[in-house]
Amino acid sequence: MIIRLYCHRYKSSYIQAPSEAASPTSRRRLNQQLLRYCLSLHQDFSPDDWRFQTGAHGKPTLIDIQQAHSQLQFNLSHSRDWLVIAVLEQATTSSCVGVDVEQIKRSRNIRSIAEHYFSAAEQAQLMALSKEDYTAAFYRLWVMKEAYVKATGQGLSQGLNTFSFDLNSSQPLANFSLNSVSGDGFAQHFSWCFLHGAVGDTSLALAVGSESPFSSANGDSLNLYRVCQDSPDTWYLQAGNLSDVIAVPGDCFLADVQSRCEKG
């Protein structure tokens, strides 16, 4: 499998940045414009030729015939003016990908959110941390959990408190499994790869699941790109390095990258 992660920050000089006041229709139009561009980097399709459908819980995918032909899967997430798109090449019917990005808001009542959505084990880990460490750990857990349920396609119908991540380990806790979604075509024993980092002032997580372990020895790879604009209709890519903090004008993204793999 080849995973490509595309990050874009909307520029006011070309495209109006999505804001809290922007309409959902406007946000979808802007996001789909870039999604279509990124998908066309992988296949000889015009951006306007891509067709989409949604699953039972709202996960967008390519229509079946295009997914079978292209062997592509994707997922996207946006927070304020950041958009992140994950594209999975050589995807099979049993593989899945999810991505989540969330702006870090110091004023948000994150303790109340943790009590409502996190497992007891995760809450115990958070309570042992200082206030500053608590905030960073909360957002790390939040985006990793969101990326996972987006990958499975279950969304919030799969309770976020039904599985756990261990902040002090390179692997999720033992009760992390796919048993609750195995009836929707997912194997009970998946190999999962998780990545966590930062994009601008946000927290970012990627989740990839497949029946085979994700390994560079098998030709699997993960590539990062920043998508930039010369004009409203002209896009170009800047390649990123996953092992380093990537400094670009005014921004710093995907720092402190941590690869996390688990055999469920």
C-alpha cells in the first residue's frame, strides 16, 4: 500500500478560508475541489470525472466501479483553514483509511469532553498529567480515536469510549479491537498503523487498517505533501519529510511524528 497525506491551508488571496461563519455548502465545495485534484494525481481521471457515494454512517467513498478500477480509498478532515486528505493506493475491499485534524482550542472544556467520550482507562491516564500535558494528550487521543472510527466507517455510532489507546505505550490497549464492526465486512484481526503529528495549530492523526501488516519491507510507504496554489485554478505540491519538523512560511506541520502499529 502507498499512503499519501496532503495538507493544505486556504489562502485568502486565492480562496476564502472556511471559517466558523462559512456555510456547510461552501466548505464542501472548497474541500471537494482539492479532493478531486488530489485523486487525479493517482489516476488518469479528470478532476470532474470522480463520483462519490456515502456509506451507512456517512463515510464518503468513490463509487464502486471507480474504486475497483483505481484501487484508491480516501478520507478527509478539516478544521478552520486547514484541510487534510489521505489517499490510499493499492487498496483492497478489506483495507480502510481515516484521518482527523482538530484545531487546538485552549478555551474548550476538554475535561468534560473526556469524561463523556473517553474510556475509563484513558481518563485515568489524562488525570495523572499536568494541565499543559493534559491538553496535548487530550487532542492526541481525540484525533486518533476519530481517525479510527472514520477508517472503519462507523463514525460516532461506534462509541468512542468502547476502545482505548495507551499514551505510555507504542501500542493501543488490549481491548482495542474490531469485533464491534466485524459484521460490516471488516476482518476481526486487522493490522493497524497509526500516525500522530501536528499541522499548524492543530492535532492530526492517520489510521490505516488492512489484513496485512503495514511494512516498508513489503513496499508500503507513507508520503507527505503540502498542496499550494499559484492561482485559483493552479495547484502544485511540495514534498515533506516525515522524520523532521517541516518549516514553511508561517507554518510548521507534522512535527513529532510517531508511528504506531498493532496487530488486533
